[in-house]
Amino acid sequence: MTEPNAPEKKPFLYVVVCACGIAGHVGRLIAAAQERHWDVGVIATPQGLGFLDTEAIQAQTGYPIRSAWRTPGEARPLPPADAIAVAPATFNTVNKWAAGISDTLALGVLCEAYGMGIPTAVLPYLNTAQAAHPAYRRSLDQLREMDVRIGSYEPHRPKAGGGADRFRWEEALELLEPRLPG
């Protein structure tokens, strides 16, 4: 039973951020999630951390950005996830995740999420040359089999970066919405 004046517990969203040029705009996803009454914590790949304004993100979320494993006995800095959004997701992360490789905290969280039944959405951000690689197509198929929802971003030209204007951060929330307990 909830106490009469106790604040309602908001669902908690992990946002996993990978190393790519648009990662610095992840605040857009955080703001969209918060507008939908989510609490948010960010987990960055080790290389992704360098693309982020950590002070701004920590101020926006109220939580530290995680990128490394905790030491034994260290307190958990984030509550358990009710859902996970991987945005932006690189070629490397998509392929390692689908293969079950857990060599970073971010990948460990993603690999474990499947077994825990945590709803997960991924917004890949890569170029057409990477997307043409057969391993990437197999990885997307594997993630779909794992019931991961995959965003609709169309890859950009190699060496062009870009496409940030076409990257719909909110799509992660739209993909997760129907999978959340109501």
C-alpha cells in the first residue's frame, strides 16, 4: 500500500550510449523520456563516454553516468531498469550484443537484459558500408529474435557522418511503449 503523500515511483529507463558523433545529443532522448514521466540513467560505452557532456547529463538525470563495472561492495548508483534504450547504437555494439559478448558494462547490461525480460529498443546509427556487412544483418535478425525493437534510421554515406537531423531519439520510447506493463 502506498502512503497517501508518497510520490509515485516512476519507471526507470537505462539509456545506453555508444561512441558516435550524435551521442552528444542524447539529452534529447532524456528530455523526451522525462516528459513521459520516466526517471533516466545513462550507461555509456567506454569510448562513448568521451562524446558526452557528463556534467550536463548528470545534472539532467540526477544520476552519475555509468561506464565501468562496480567494485565488490560498491553501492548500485542506478535503480533497476524497467526498460532500456540503446541510442545511438554503433555497428560494434550491435554485433557484440547479438553475439553475446559482454566485455564492457554497457554490453553486460544489454546481454543480461534479455534473460531478465527487460523491454529493450535499439536505434542503430551507422553508415551504409557498415550496414552492408553480412554480420550486421545477422545481428539485427538475432536481436529481433530476442524481441529487441529496432529503430528505422536509414544509414548515412560512409565518411559523411551526418543524418543527425534524421535521427529520431523519441523513436526509442515509441518502440518501448507497447511493451511496458500497464
